[in-house]
Amino acid sequence: MRVLASLEKQSEINREQRRKLGQLVMQYQEIFNNGGTPSFFCDQQGRIIQANRTMQPNEFLPQIERHNWHVLFSHKVLDKSIELLENWPKSLNPVALSVNLSGPELLDDLFYEKLLRRYSESELLRTRLKLELTETSVLASLDETKKRLTSLANVGATIIVDDFGTGHASLSQLIDLSASVLKVDRDFVERIETSERHRKIVKMTLELANSLNMEALAEGVETKAQLDLLIEMGFDQFQGFYFGKPAPVEYWSGKFEQAGASSALGQGGAG
């Protein structure tokens, strides 16, 4: 009875925390693949609605930090991600998503066990839901998080390091975290047009990723000149405002439907 009462009390606390946190809405930014693969990869970016006003990350993230809502927020993002993947229309091209992890949620036993169970049971998640590490230095400094990330990688989860090159992620951490995708930070990409040193660093990062059999993704692409330079270096995955700003899922599903209709009309005309 004590255990049941404790669980009920925790459930009430969680409901109250969810109410205070507000409504979570997701926006998605395209990851452009120059290789032309039919799948579509989006970087997810959460927004919180409180009192009928949409709050930007710089507004609600301090609240999450102050109230220690990291795990609650990550639970909500994970649930929405799985719901979207499981209900994505079969008539549209497949979509892949990334979920950001900053550390505390991986040390929460319930959240970690939920992740491990869902990845173990679902081929859909193994192929369509990627885990992106947003605080690599924190994650890599704790033996328990490294063990848990390794276990997730062993059951098929794709691990993305998104802050490599900015002083947060080291070479040894790339190995310790069982990462398979390396994001080149926007701080380097934004200066490749004007700085030879930045071009060399970006090129070396790509070569490092290739040598470790990792994929490399350049983020923060905002101009065609940057894109052309990155393609010339050998990159084939990109993210940035040049390809479009974050948008709700309705925008992307509508865009896919239009693309599918255009493709069908083109095939019909060819016949």
C-alpha cells in the first residue's frame, strides 16, 4: 500500500509539473542530404506555450533549469517524437528525427529504461529516431552516462555529437560515447568563406569523421557559397537557414503531399 501511495503521489506531482511547464509544441528543421536519399531527416526544436503565448528556447530553458524539469521535458519530447513517427502517413516519404539529450535525463532510471526498451522493441525507432548529445562534456564526464549511451548504441540507437570542435567534445569522448554522427559546429561553418584556418579545421573534422567511419553533418549553413565550399570538401549532409527555418509538422507534411502530387503528375505526363 505504501508503494502504491507513493506512486500515486508522484503521479500527482508529475501532472502538476506538466501543467506548470505548459504545452509543448515541436518545430522541425530539415537536414539536407546531398546524396539524394529518399528519407527525410529533421532536427527537432521544442517550443513551450504558456498563457497562450509561444515561448522561445531562451525564455523557457532557464525555467527548465531553475525547476529541474529536464527529465519531464525530455519525456514529453520523446513521447511526441514516437507518436509522430508511428503515425507518419505511409503515402509520404519516411521521416527521421533527432531527440536532444543534455545529461540529467539519461541518469533518470525510468527515462533510460524507457529509451532502452523502446529501441530494443522497435525497428522504427532504431532507423528513424536519433539521439543528439547537446552537452557532450557533461555526458562524457560521467561513467554511468557513458555506459548507458553504449547500451543504447548496442541496441541500435544512432548517437550524434553536435558540439564537436567548440572545446566541449574531445577525441577520446567520441570513442567513449559510441557516437556515429559528428556535427561540425556553426561557429566554424559561418567563417569558412573568409578564413582559411576555419576551412582547414572543417576539412580536418570531416576527414576525422571519415577515418572513424562516422557520418559528418555541417550545421549553420546560411549561404550558397558556404554550401558550395562544404560540398567541395566532401560533405553531403547540411543544416541551416539556407534550407529553411524550423516549421511545424503540418508545414512539412503539406510540403511532402505537394511534392508527391507533383511527382505523380510528372509520371503521368511522361506516359
